[in-house]
Amino acid sequence: MYDTIVIGAGQAGLATAFYLKKIKHNFLIIDKGKEVGESWMNRYDSLVLFTSRMYNALPGLTLEGEMQGFPTKNEIVQYLKRYVNKYELPIQFQTEVVKVQHQQGLFVIQTNQGVIQSKKVIVATGAFQSPRIPSFSSNISKDVFQIHSTQYKNPSQLKEGNVLVVGGGNSGAQIAVELSRERETHLAISKKITYLPLVIQKKSIFWWFDKLGILKVSTDSFLGKVIQKKGDPIFGYEMKDALKRKELTLNPRVINGIHNEVTFEDQTTIKVQNIIWATGFHSIYPWLKIDELFNADGKIIHHRGVTNVKGLYFIGLPWQHRRGSALLQGVGFDAEFIIKHLSNLTTQGKCD
């Protein structure tokens, strides 16, 4: 019997474990992967974060290197491994959760490695779980090479011919720019693009966001709602420059696809040989068999990760409390809040 089980050994789970150790909790992190940093290892080879090293650290350990510089994915992998070793965090890998039930005040967690019981559960599986791909993708010919951006590593994966990247986030932009250097590349987006510089006066733009208080804006505030509605900008001008040089072609939102042809919102079409779906993720929890946890739309009922089920918490959700809640820069703040709540619940038998 554990005091707490943390599901997920990514940045959210590790930050949570840091604070659990501080209160001397009997806990275990379980993860379906084989090692620390696996999700980062599996991302595309050229990935460079658009947040500087100063804003990519978990509580208690700084990220080595120039603080205003931008880390690669491999730096993050090594950092997470150092973090686990430094704090001797207990992780059981290759443990996939099959079902979580709440019975008589305890959580019963069925996994492929057996059943675990716990007084509390913290779901730290993060925001990037199940790739979202439009259903009409199944109508596209098998001769067209299709992958989600999570499966993309480098240009050598693709077959000969052009490529369409679908999705206007920063990952889609980075991938499209990389591919545009060697082949005809199209990028389909559904919104107006806003560009922001990565650096202003030798400081990361996130340094300026921090000084202006933007990183502390909460999800329920007026400014927080405005930022969420507008969506993320594209950080840096590489994509803007590629468009100017006509190395990259911008298209409207994709609305359909059949055989080897896709149709855009303006009814124009192109024939494609490769498609990369940089279309984001679903957050789904089919293994959470606790009906009262979800609203009528299937979304989790919570406030800052504290759910309406006593002893059940979430961390790493997009905009859980602030913009960075799903990112390295933000999970520590949410983890501290949740562990304080959990600790008070344990010692006082009531919510703070």
C-alpha cells in the first residue's frame, strides 16, 4: 500500500516527486516507457526548444549551459536523467495502467505488472498523449506517406516528392522549415499567424514575459482567457523568412482528402506524396473508471489539478493554472500547489 502513486515519469511526474520527497511520502512513479526522457528521445532530431534554458528547469536543479540560450531535445533528456539520479526518485518502468478505480476510499490501479493500491493518485501523463488526426485521413491512398508529427524524426523518412505539413503550431513550423530546404513543402494552417521574436536585446522573449508578469497570468483571468483564445504564436522568424523566399507555400485549413489529393478550405486542391499531421493531441483517459470525475463533455472536473474525487489529482494539463502548466517551465509551480493540498488533506483530513 502506497500513500501516493504518480502515473507518468515525464517532467510533470518528476516535479511532483520532488515535492513528495520533501514531505517524506511513501510513493511510487509508474510509467509505461522504458527509461527517463523517452518521450523527448522520440521527438524529431532537429528539435530545439523556443524557451531558453532559464525557463526549462524543474524545481531544485538548474539546466546547465548559457541561460539565455535554447536547449536541444538531447539536453533535456540528459537533464531529466540527472534529475532522477540527484533526487533518487522511485520509478517503476514498463508499467502500463489498464484501469484505475476508487473503492472504499482507496485507489485500485490495475497495470500490466499487477495491481497496486494507493491512498492517493496523481495523474501526470501530460498534455501530449493521443495524436489527433482527422478521420478523413483514412480516405487518402496508402501510396501517400502519412505520419503524425510525433513520429517524424528527419527528412529521410519521407518518400520522394512533395510534402504537406498540416498544423500551425511551433512544431509544425519547425518541421516545415526543415523540409522546405530540400523539397517542395506546403504548410496548411487554420488561423492567422502571429510571429514573435525568440530574442529581444540579447534576452529570451520569455525573460521579458516573466518581467511583465505574463508567465504568471492565470487561466481564469481576463488576460489568460485572451491569450488562450488567440493561441500560441510562432516563435522566431525562420518560417516567415522561408515564406518570403518562396521555399515554403502557405495553404488554408485542410478540410478533406481522398486518394492522393487534399482539399483546402478555399476549395483549392493539391496532389501530395507525403503528409505530416502536426495537428495536436487528445487528452483521453479510458483507464480512469471514475464517472464523477468527468463532466457531460467528457472533460475532467478540477480546479488547479485538484479534482472533485478526494485524493485524485492531475498535473501537466494545458493551462491547468497558467500558460506553462504543461511545460518544463511551469510544472514545478503546479506540483508545489498540489502537494501542499495533498499534505493538508493528509494531516487535517480536509481541503485547505
